[in-house]
Amino acid sequence: MAAKEEQGWKELIEKQGWQCREGNTDIPDKTLGFSCEPEQTLGLLTVYWLNGSNGQQQLSQWRDKLAAQQGMVCTINNVQLFDTQENIPNPSKP
């Protein structure tokens, strides 16, 4: 799990048995992941599945759990979406 700032996330994450590290490492293309943001405070938590099987299912369960129990708004990430300009739709072209 990567958080822009570790403070505030560390206790929540380590209670779940996960590890929280400050900053983002180089994440390979097409890495499954999601991001959550608390409704009450400013912050962003991003979770990536780096190896192992059943990543999509496990990430969905974690995302739902964080959203329900921690009052967060969560979105699914597509790391590749932001890698190139060609992925950004041009509003002037239908």
C-alpha cells in the first residue's frame, strides 16, 4: 500500500495486517489497484496488487471494506490510463 503521507494511514493499514509505505514506488503497467479518499479529511490511499492470484477479487473486497467501514470514497485505478496522451479523450472530437 502506498500513501502520499504515512501519518494517519499507518494505524488503519497495519491493523488489517497490511504494510503501509510513504510515497509511490514504480508500479508496472496494467497493475490492478484502487484508491480511497476519506470523506472528512484530505488524503489519498492507493492499493496495488503486485503479485499472487485472485488479485481482482481480493482488491474488490478490500475496496468495499474500506468504503463501508472507514467512510471513504473509493475508485478503481487503471495505471495505464494516465501514461499517454492518446488515452485522454478530446472534447472537440466526437
